[in-house]
Amino acid sequence: MLLTSDLAMDDNDYIRIKNKKQTFFIPVCGKTTFLEVKTEISKALNESTSPDNMKLYREEKEMVDAGTCADQEMKCSDLLYVTFDGEALDGVKNSGN
């Protein structure tokens, strides 16, 4: 699922976000915050899940909402994991999606 957004500086800059059942491709730039990323995921889910009920992880580290892609030195197509409403990170990382 490719989402269009005004968050991207270039159409080729995106990050992948995996969950048990889905992979999201979110356009980003260096100044994009992780709260903005969660908001884009919420939009893709027709706002059925609030950004407040999501956690983003890079490996085992939880991303802070105010943090940016530049803060984490993220590159195009880097991978994050998203959990919803208290899901365990291990279940998402080992889902095979």
C-alpha cells in the first residue's frame, strides 16, 4: 500500500513499516516526525486506530513521537515495526509478513 503525502521531499524517499498483517510504505523526509508517520498509518487504516494507540520500533528501540527520521539517521526504505493497542513486538517481528 503506497500512500501519498505532503510529508515527502522526493517521491523516492519512504520507509517501510511492518505489522503482523500489513506493510505500509510511508513517504518521509528528514524532518518527518514519528507522530506524523503514525498519523499516516492511521489514515491508511481509515482512522480506525489512533496514533496514540500505536508504537513504532526500530529493532528493539521505541521511537519517540517528537523524534525525526534525521534523528535516527534513517535512509530510504529503512524498516520500522508498528504495534497496535499493546501488541507484543516479538509477535510482529516474527510474523513473516
